Amino acid sequence: MDRGVVVVTGGSRGIGAAIALLAAERGYGVVVNYAASRDAAEAVCGQITSKGGSAIAVKANVAVEADIEQLFVEADAFGPLAGLVNNAGVVDKAARVDEMDMARLTRMFSINTLGSILCAGQAVRRMSTRHGGKGGAIVNIGSAASKLGAPAMFVDYAAAKGAIDTFTIGLALEVANEGIRVNAVRPGIIETDIHASGGDPERAARLAPSLPMARTGTAEEVARAALWLLSDEASYTTGTVIHVSGGRAIAP
């Protein structure tokens, strides 16, 4: 844990798992957060420790404030916090806005937006020089959907991720002189099981030919961008959103 501890929310699968694995490879102690699948989180930790890294799995639902507080208490016991990757996220089945209800919207924004804001608040309390910390970095995982709107599919998800874009800029400016950098990665169509959780497991493969690079991205490609933003190589970069989308949705 030469680099300190990084908390990866939603770190048991997909992009989160890839980020956790690469963070450990780069010398961080990793807190692999999960909401439901302890076995999957423990498997990620097992891969890390088998290669000489340090990791713990911590259950916490980022839609529950008390869970978030406990997540960071357990991270404190693991080591000094150096970074946070706000990766936890959900989609729902494709629907029009006039088919959505409050329960769906509450779940969508609680996990995709509000949880990230609350996790960032916990990280700032620990890393900010204003609070006696030594600085650090926050990386928010957004989505190309925030630029595309996702009509007739996931307008609610796109809106939640659009809020993450704005939050990234605002928090970056708020803590820029407190030793904390805040950036985001905006993935496009990535080959993970999030598509299946939205009821369309073949979505990535179906859309691949229509993408500018004519292929889907991998979780590892997103992880590499996130780890660059966490690292000292990005020491003068804050308030930035990096597209990892194969050319999709790159217009401002």
C-alpha cells in the first residue's frame, strides 16, 4: 500500500473490478465495495492478494447514507485514503420517460448520482488539506449517455450521469487548492454485464458495428484512464472528463 488506499465503489464486477485490479497492480491498497455479491468481491480481492497486493471487500449500498459512512470507517482502518473511484451504477430496462415512475427514478439517482456525491464528501473530509489531509484524487465514472440523452431507452440514466459531469466540474473547483483533484471518465459502449442487467445482454455486440472504431471497449481500457487520473502523472489535471468511447459522443 505504498500509494495509500483507494476506495472503488461497485468494485466487484465489470469496470469497477478492472479498476480495482489495476489499482492494486499500481501499488494501492484497494477497498472493493459491493452491494450484493460478496463472492464476486472476494474473488476480486483474491486475485489481488494472489499477486502480492492488498485488498478488502466491504459491503455498502451507496444509496444508503449510513452504509457510505461505514464504508469509509472500514477504509480508515485499512490505511490512509489516497483516492476514490465513484464507479457504482445501475441501469434499468429500456423505457420512455412517460413510462417511468418515482421508484425507478429514485433508485436511478440515488445510486448513480447521490451516492457518488456523498462518497466524495466522505473522501474530501479525509483527503483535503483543509481538514488536515494530505490530498488525493477522486475519479467519477460517467457515461457517454450524458451527451447522447439515450432517448426511448435510458433518459433517466443519462440525466443521472449528466449530473455527474456537472458535479465533477463543481467539486474540482471547490477543492482545487486543497490538494484534491477531481476528474471523470466517460465510457461509451463497454463489454460488461451492465447491459444484461438492463434487460439487453446483446446490446454491446449489436451496437459495435455502428461505433466509429467499429468495436466495443473493454473494462480494462476504462480502468487505464481512471488510473492515469488517480496518478501523479495527472498532477495538473482537474475538472476534466476523458472520453473512453471509441469516438462515440465526443462533441461538446
